[in-house]
Amino acid sequence: MRGRTEAPGRRGGRAGELAIRASSLRKRYGTVTALDGFRLEAESGTVHGLLGPNGAGKSTAVGVLSTLIEPEAGTVEVAGADLRRELAAVRRRIGLIGQHPAVDEILGGRQNLVMFGRLLGLRRAEAGARAEELLEAFGLREAAGRPVSSYSGGMRRRLDIAAGMILDPDVLFLDEPTVGLDPRGRADVWEAVAAIASRGTTVLLTTQHLEEADRLAHRISIMQDGRVIAEGTPGQLKRQRGGDRIEIAAVDAAAAEAIGAALAGADRPGPEVDAASARVALAAPHGTADLGEAVRRLDAAGLVPEDIALRRPTLDEVFLALTEKEDA
């Protein structure tokens, strides 16, 4: 979808409405508990990230929400339909894209989309028209006649996602959409996912790439041992790890001590000086304003650091801290 901001299709529910509502889901495989009171709420027209280490239960959760796995307990509502009472309605309103492309590499992009359209019940003319819409929207028109085997990884993945959008689902489940892609391919897929959500389709994204979730997701749920252990916007989750910090590299231990002394103040927590690595860290609750003040103090003291930067907590740090805490 390079150069475009929209994917085709009607909008889903209004902002603030829930496209996915799951509560108290439980699922066991023998003695293994895959879901243990799993809950999730995703708003219409948003990208909701579902993160967790291997074995956390992400795949089982997506399997239940997408009707492929029957839960032993709990309730699920997807796109306004109850999973137990309205299974067929749920299936009409969702799309599911797995980790591995499902397109036929011998056929061309257009042929693939027409084939999927026909398999999904569209008449030939409808399938052809829908294929043209999707090829245009996903930036694949020029390659539409070429065999998919000649496509780059990013192009194949965009075609796969386009196939999942043929019936214009209200909710699209995306499982690890950028596995094995290079940076250019990942960027193409990220653009496609953001455009899909901008048109009102709700996207539930599972991924091992924390940068991907940070970049795309409006809200994130982090799983461990079959349940959600944390949820919020990327910013909210990162603030759990503390605020911004100023990190300074000095030329040697003596310079680090001098920098620490220059930045000490009664109105704030003192800087952390690591003489062994010649580094200094200082809390920066006011972000760039604190960075500017630190630079002015060092200049007034005649101190020139090797490097100084404002550092914000990362989603990787949040993820590792939360999951390690649960393991402890």
C-alpha cells in the first residue's frame, strides 16, 4: 500500500465500541493450561497487540477468538456476535492471516485474489472487481500478472493480507505478519496494517517484534501463563518502567564523578554515577527541559561529556520486566 493511506471496504463500528470482548476464557490440553481466565477487549477500528513469550497462550487465544478452537469456559463476542450462539455470524465477520502465506506461488497476484474470492462465494465478476480493488489498494497492480514466486517477501505478505480482506471483515486476526521479512518488507506490511485499521477494520496483531507492536498498536495486552498480566497503550506500559532518563558518557571515572557533582541538586534525586563504566544517569521527569538544563549545568562547569542523550523506556524493557517477574 505504498503511497496510500486507505484500504478498501466499509468502516466497522464507531470509535469506542468494542469489536472483541472476551472474558474468563479457559482451555486445557491434558495437564497443560493454555488459557487461564484470559480476557481481552479491543475497540473498533484499532490495532490491538497481543504479546507474550513462547507458550504464553497467544496462539490458543487467537484460535478461540477466530472460532478455530472451542473454549471450555468463558464468553466471547466478536463484531457484535456471540461466539457460542452465533458462530456462523462471527465467521462471516472475521478474517485470519496465519504466519505463513497461503497464496499459490505459481499463480499471479490477480489470479490468487480471484481464486480466493470464488472460494469464498463471490460470483466471477464480483471476484474480479474485488481483486482489482485490492491490487490497487495494496500497491500490487503492476505485479498482478506475475507469478507470486517472483514477488519479494513483503509483496507476498501484502498479497496474503489482501486475500484476507476479500470479504471486508470487521475484524482481522494477524499472526506474526512480518516473520522472515527484511526491513523494507516489514515497513510495507506495517503500512498496510495501519491503512486497514484507518478504514475501520479492527486488527488483532500477535507478534514477537516489540518494535512492531510499539509502532502499530493502539493498545497492547501482554500474556503470560494463559492470562493477561498487563494492558495499556504503548506509552502507558512504558511509563511503568519509570520516566525518561538522561544518560551521559564521560571520558573516564574522574570526569564521571565531576559530572555527577555538577548535576546534583536538592530538588531532585541525585544522579547515578557508575565510575567503572564512566557513565552517569539522571531522572528526567520533564523530558527535554531537563536535558537542556543538564547541558547548561555542564557547560557552566566547563565539563564536556563524550555523549549525552535523553532515553525513554522501551517496550522491550517493559516486556522483559513483566514476564521475568511472572516467572520468578
